[in-house]
Amino acid sequence: MLEVTEEVAAALADRRPVVALESTIIAHGLPRPDNLRIAREIEGAVRAGGAVPATIAVLGGRVRVGLDDAALEEVAARGDVLKLGVRDLAPALVRGLPGATTVASTAHVAALAGIGAFATGGLGGVHREASATFDESADLTALAGAPVVVVCAGVKSILDVGATLERLETLSVPVLGYGTDHLAGFYLADSGHPVPWRVDDPGEVARIHAARRVLGLPQAVVVANPLPVAEQMDPALHDRVLADALAAAAAEGIGGKDATPFILGRFHAETGGESLRVNVALVLRNAGLAARIAAAMAG
């Protein structure tokens, strides 16, 4: 049920750098028709960094590792593409349903295929009010068992960032700040939380990953790559829209897996396109950094 494109398979066989990419951002995270153009730009950023992109999705009863342009267009254009976490992969495959992979399922499939680096936007984590709802993203437990390097922009700022860092510590998932001593804040350059380790070049990330493999450690390595301050969302705008979105979600009784897309949708609607600009900028930066890390890992 795992179908790897010839380009990706050849790169893996030759030990050349490959970067896995999720497809949920294409099917559910970006507006049509911009999503297809941006998906191509993300793959282009990986290639510009010297690696082969491997966008992952479920199509035709197969987990596709690497998409040709027709498959990429299908994921971007179809309105029935499901959002598939790890728990959803097998049912979707058996029923032949199309699906886009989340951070959790992309990390799992990347590890299964032998891909060592993965670029995404922001991580899921512990939701606000989780002490009452027990609501936390499956990203966390998936990262505890997928030995890949995950380049991200930190934890989505709509979540409980401090609690998420505590959970990652409990799960023994290392968090590295790239060029910073503080955790990247998704739409913001700084979440206000320190990171336990700082790294300043791709080679050091590659050596950390290699050392963990020698030690037999099964967790992912999270590399939090911050936006430059000049490219972040205006913090006052961010905080205002977040407060309004949280209040709206509570008033409408929206929670669980529906909370994140609802709140991010409010950001898209209320910031005049600013959240989309920032989201695209951070994903492209992460794709480029993941490619450089993959190149260092291959070397």
C-alpha cells in the first residue's frame, strides 16, 4: 500500500537528500486556487535547497510518497479529500478514499519510507482548557515514535504552548531552536518560551540525528525555525484576533479536532490575508531549511 515515486526511490537508494512534505496544508490549510501554486512553491523551495521533495498523500488506495504534478493538482482541487491522521490511514486505504496527511501521519509515513527530514508549518499540541477536555493533538504521540527531523515554526500559537512543551519533554522529544534560544511562535517570531537546546547550522542538526540513531532513540527531533521579526504578523493584531476566535469557538461549542481549523479560519478572515502571507512565508523557510538539513544528513 506504499507507493514511492521513481524520483524519490532513486534518491533514497543513492542516499541523496529527500524532504517529506504534508498534504493537509494543500487540501485544507490554503485557499483554492492559491493552494496548488503554493504547493509547487514549497516543493520548489526543497529543490532549491538541494533535496528531492516527497509530498505525501493517500490516492487510489495507496499511500503516495512523492506526487507528480497531476496528483498534486488532484489533492489541491478535489473537495472530498479527507484529513487523515495516523488512526485514519488504514480505513481510508481499505475504502479507497482520497486523503491528505497531517503532521502525525506524514512523520509516520516518512519514517516508514526511510526519509529522514520533514518540513511543515506549525505543530499541533495541547489545546487550551485541555485540563478539562483532555484535548491534545495526535502530533505529539506520533512524534514520540517517528525518528525523523521535523522542521517547523514552533507550536501553533492558538494552542497552549507551555503545556505542549511539557508534553514533548515527557515524551522525550527533543526541541531545538534554530539560531535562537527561544521557541518560534508560529505566526510570531518568538513564543515567549525558551528552548532546551539551540543549534546554529544544519550540520549540527544532522549530527544530533545521527547520534540519536546510534543510541536507538525512537523519537523525532523537532527543529523550531523562527520567522524574522520583520516577517512576523503584527503581535497586537495576532492577540486580538486570537482572543476573538477563542471566544467565538467557545460560544459556538466548537472543540476537539474542529477547533484548530475554525480558529485558523478566523485568522484568515479577520487579518485581511496577513495570516496567509505569514503562513506561506514560514512554510517556505522551513522547506528550505529542511532541505539543507537533509543534505547534511546525506553527507
